[in-house]
Amino acid sequence: MGKFFGIIKKDVMLYFDSVGSLIFYIVLPILFTVILSFATGSFADSSISLAYADQANSPLSKQLLEILDENENLVLQNMAADQAQKEFKEGRREVYLLIPSDFNNESLISGKLKVEFYQQPNNQNSRMIYQQLQMALGKLSSMQTKLEAVGQVYSQLKPQADISEIENLKGKLQSEIQLKLLNDPSRLHESSLTSEDEITYDAGTSSSAGQLITWVFISLLGLSSTMAFDRERGTLKRLLASPTSRLTYFSATIVAQVLISLVQVTLLMIFGALFLKAPWLDRPGITYLLLIAFCLASAGLGALLGSLVRNSAQASSLSSTLGMLFSLLAGAWFPIEFFPSLMQKAANIFPTYWAMEGLKDILIRRVPFAEVLPHIAILFAFALLFLGLSLLLFKKE
């Protein structure tokens, strides 16, 4: 075991031996993540347009719109219901709000106050709008608002009623309204448009995940340079001449690179969570399991390249080229749905594709654990295949 840990220590020290390695390890991934997030809209204008169709045109609906308008990041746009629905179905409008004709004091008192909120699948702004709607409806449905509504309706039905009579009625109904508020049904009806060619994309989260995949993959393909360098310097030959088996060298080299990459993964996840608001920390268990499988598959491919290349210069060139190419074609830079169907099918042969799709399932689509398992299993299968081939083709000279 001493030899095993000695090789790991040697590889870790060599990896961080230069400033260039540190730049490649953390600075460039963060820089490219920020640039791509900016280019694809993560840091675009923070104002969000919300089209609404007010079919009630009641004092209560106007009050709802006034509450929503208090949010400086929300820009309200009045539209006809049929026009908003048409633009929504055509994909030209991300969200819209329908205030039904029965949005009035009577519905408020009876606890049937509802609005309809329509959103495109995986829209990154819909959560914020949804929360604002819930807050606005909560304000409207508060006890004081309901009591005021009762007073207004009563005064309309009995114009001769004086203020004291109305206040007396409010006092009698206060406890009943308080109890009713605790049992109020949901006041917000959501509806999402679905399609077979749905594009799942959130600029900040997708950029964070894609750049993590890209740079970790390139780093692990760089394992080929380490193996080629050890052969060139004669280090590998001398090491294997000592009481060190080929399997010990091979496994220790793999483990060293995977551990380095997992630290890199953690740093990039923290950056993405803090600065891009990506939900990296929402489901850490399954996320790490997927990324461990990806790291092993990538390290296996790096070891396979290391068994085939002639020298470290060739290995370095190949790892950078293949790393960028495999990541780009797998949808790590832009949604894979933007590529021709033939390229989308061809991407299935890349471990980067399965890692990226798995991360989108976890971070954006929020699918159950069982639906992510096939991606993890495929990545482990890639790892076994690549590691087996690299060990079979391994050469010490």
C-alpha cells in the first residue's frame, strides 16, 4: 500500500507544480462559465415581462395588479386573453397570467378566489413570478381584506346600513373568516405547455454544468500525458522493475487523477451555487454519484489514450482537442437540441453526453432518482470498458 499512496502523492504534487496547472484547474473553468452564462442570457436584463389578461376588470383584480407592480423586476403587460394564449402556444411568450371573470369580492369571501398562470416548460423566471403571485393572493385573502370585502358587499345590499352596523357584522364574522383562511384551497392554478421537442435550458445552470463537464473531462483526459511522460522519462520502467505491480501503478494513477478532479468538481459546484444560483446543493448525493461515475469513465478514456499515444506532447494535444470536441457535441456548451438529429444520435457514444443529460435531469428537470440511474449505469459501463481496454493495451516503454 505504501507504493500505492506514494504514486498518488507524486501525481498530486506534479499536477500542482506550476501556476499554469492552477489556472487550467479553476480559473479557466470559472472564466468560461461566466462568459457563457452572460452570452446565453443568465446576466441579461433582470426585468421580467408578465403578460396578463384581466377578464374580471374588478376593483379586486386591479388591487392584485397593483401588488404585482410593486416588484421592480416585474413588468406587467396588458393583453387580450386570446392573443396571449396564441403567443404562448407559438412559443413567443414564456408566461402569462389569466385573471378570470369571477375574480371579485364574492369569490374572495367564499374562498374561491383563483387565477390561472401559464408557463413554458423549464422557464427560469416562472418560479419568481409564481412566488409573487402567491404573495399577492395571500395579501388579498388576508383577514382584513376579507372583512373589508364583506363590508362593501353588505353596504351594496343594504345602502341604508350605517357604519356601526357594518362594523358589528365584521366583528361577528371575524372568527369564522379566520378559521376559513386556515382551510382555504389553492388559489393559483398552474399550466405548462409541453411538446415532444422540448428544449431544456437554463442559462446559468446549464453553463455551470456544461463547463464543469468540459474542464473535468479535459483534465482527466490529461491522464494520458502523465502516463506518456512517465514512459518518456523512464520512470515507469524503473518503477515496475521494483516491487510494484502494473496494477498498482495503474490503479494509483487513476485514483490520483480522480481525486484531483473531484476536488475541482466541488469547487466549481460551490461557485455555480453561489454566483449562478444553480441548484447544485439541492441533491448532492445523486449529483456526486453521477459525477464520480463520469470521472471514472473520463479517467478510463484518458488511460486508454495514454496506452496508445507515442509521447506526452501528442497526448496533451489529443486530450485538449478531444475534450473540447466531445463536450461541445454532447451539449455541454449549447443545448444539444440545437444540433442536427444525426449529431444528436451520434452524441450517445460520448460519456460527456450521458453526464450532461444526467445533470440536466438532476438540476433542471428534477426527475426522480430512479430515472437518473440509467445515466449513472451507462457511465460506469464506459468506465469498465475504457479501464479494461487501457489495462489490456498498457505498455511500459
